[in-house]
Amino acid sequence: MGHKAGMPHILREVDMVGSRSHKNEVVEAVTIFETPPMVAGGVVGYIETPRGMRTFKPVFSQHISVECKRRFYNNWYRSKKKSHTRTAQKLADEDGKKRIEA
């Protein structure tokens, strides 16, 4: 959700052993993207399995803004607006906190 702001050049030293340009300075093009400020609403943990990575446990923040909750609904004006209310209830309870930390 950003847009390209520019494409300047940088001068950097190459650090690749075996390369012809090792320890030499090289001019390269870089791209700059401007994005609006972002706020994390939650984090997903992953676990390594023999078949690859799989989700372990998603953890959402206790206080999610209304703008973020609107993204979870197709019809916000008709909904009951109960998205992530159980997450706040779990964090308020001592037993819920222990379950989340485990």
C-alpha cells in the first residue's frame, strides 16, 4: 500500500569473496517506496514441522482500533461489531493470560 517515490543511486563496497568486484566500489540503483504509517494488530507464530512451516498461534493486540476492525467485515454498518472481543476477554482473565503465554 505504498507508491514509488524515486530511484536514486548509491555507492557501495562489494563484499563477495571470489567476485571480480570484491573490495571495489560499485554504483547501483535503488528504489524508494513511501508508505503510510502502519500499526501491528497482531502477530502469527510459526513452528517447523517435517512437512514445512505451519502456523502455531496467532496473538492479537488487546485494543484494536475501529479502523482495523472494519477491515474484517464486508458490511460494517449491518454487523454486530464483535470482532476480537474474545481476545480482550482472554487478556482480562488470569487463566486466559496463562493460556496465551503457554
